[in-house]
Amino acid sequence: MRRSILLFSLFAAPSLAAQTYEVTHTYTVGGEGGWDYLIPDAPNHRLFVARQNRVSVIDMNDGHLIADIPGINGAHGTALVSDIERGFATSGNDSSIMMFDAKSYKTLLKIRAGEDADAIVYDPASKHVFSLNGDANTSTVVDPRRGTVIANIALGGKPEYGQSSRDGKLYVNLVDMSQVVEIDTKTNSVSRRWSTGPCKNPVSMAIDITHQRLFSGCRSGVMAISDYAKGAVVATVPIGQGVDGAGWDPVRRDAFASNADGTLTIIHQDSPNKYHVVENVQTGERARNMGIDPKTHRIYLATAKFGEIPAESTATNPRRRPPMIPGSFSIIVVEPVSSH
């Protein structure tokens, strides 16, 4: 499949033929528990990874574990507010947000959020943090300096990931409604919404602020690209199965979808309304979450090794998920083979 895609690129866009990616490093981190969102702090070479009951801080240069931030019950997402050196991690199982010191990694305060607090995003325009609460169908707005709740915004559907456009708007995927919803961060209210169709069940999201585009990775095996100024989908491209992460490299003009089927779909922006799939890089088992360093163009993904699927479901494992092999949790680094 990869060879045919590359041959297509040679004839369709010869100037982009060399634009391929490969796995360059695999760092074994170990530790118990699964994972969710990977949030890079590129200026400080740190990667914040949600690991069920904690957030692990990993060095982006060599993959060693810097610290674990404990006391999180159902860790999902992390948001960093660099100017005050604070971080915020969602604790989904107890519907809360843990505020921590991003320098010492000490926990500071637990803040009440909505049921199933999942992703969390910092909006520089309002200087507020927004947790996206899946089962509550809301977003909890937090003042990061005071650690207080400002508002709870009803979204009209189940939110997954979101992105700030840094101009007073926050965009969020509603997975059950197959919509993008726009939040006005000045008034803390929903200002617009639009369908991601034919892309169904949007989860991951990346943003191209220069061209005002959103990239919504959908569980239906498609990425929808929206013009968020107009509030409409302008293009769709096929991606791998089980997407849960997305990214955007503004220099190379590449979008990414990280997929549970062990692929990373590379998508090039030919123009703001035209895109093509460059290739699908083989990554690792269930490497569905990613983060990107836009300066080095490196993409970081989490993976592990798993055992056999249980023959029967149990109270502790109703979905018959295969057990993770102890000590196998790793961070994979994918980067371009060559640059423009």
C-alpha cells in the first residue's frame, strides 16, 4: 500500500514526492496503566501523558521519565498555562480538574468539573481553561490564576477534543452529533455549530490558524477539514481506523491522524481547500494518541504490547480488552525523512 501511495504522489505532485516520514526512535518508559492524550510542552522539551491515575512527564529528547503527577482518578487530558507555570489535568472518574505546579509537579488544588471530564484546553485570548465534559455535555470554564469555576457551558452534545483559535473562539468536536461547536470565550456561550458530514463521530482535532482550518479526525475513517470562518466542511480525506489524535505542522503544511490500527496518516495541504494523503506510516499497537513539536517536526505517539483478548468479559473488564504486557509502555518518535 505504501509503495502505491508513493507512486501516486510522484505523478500527482512531483515536488512532494520526497515528503515521507519514518519511525526514528522508540523509548521504553514502562509503568502500569493505559494512556490517553499526549500534550507536548515543546519549549521545555516535555511531554505530558495521561496514565489513568497520574500524568507522566517524559523528556522529549531521550524519552526518560521526569516525574509522575499523582492523585488523578481517570486521567485524560492536560492543559498548560506557561506564564504562571501551572498545569491542569482532567480527573474523569471523579468529575474534576487537578491543578498542579508545572515546575515542581506538586498538586495544588482539585476543582469541580462536569461528569466525565475528558479533554482540556487553554484559551490564550480569555486566559481561561476549558474542560470538555463528555457525559455532562458541557464545558467547565476555569480561571487558572484563582483556580475557580467561572461557568459551565451547555454544548448540546458529547464533546471530545477542541482547539483555541487564539482570537476569542474555541472549537469542539461533538462526537455523538457529528458536529463542530464554536464557543465564544468572551461570553462563555455557544455562538455557532455545523455538521462534519460525511465525517461521522469526530473525536480528534487540530488547527491551522493561518488558513482558518480545523482538522477533525472521525471514527468513520475520514478526516473532515472545516473552514471555521465560514463554518463549513471544505474537504475530506480517508484516514486509518480508531483515530484518537490529530496534529498540524504549519511549516510543512502537513496534517496527521494517529489511529488505533497502528497507522499514522500523513495528509498534505495543497491549498486551504485541497488535500491529499501522502502515506500511512506503520507505528505501534494502539498508537492512537499523538503530540507534535512544530519546531523539530517530530511526532510523538504512545504504544505498548498487549496479550490475548480474554475469552469472557468480567466486572473489571466488561469490554474484554486485552491486558497490557507489564513494562511495555513506550513512546514512538516519527519524523520526516527529508525536509523541504
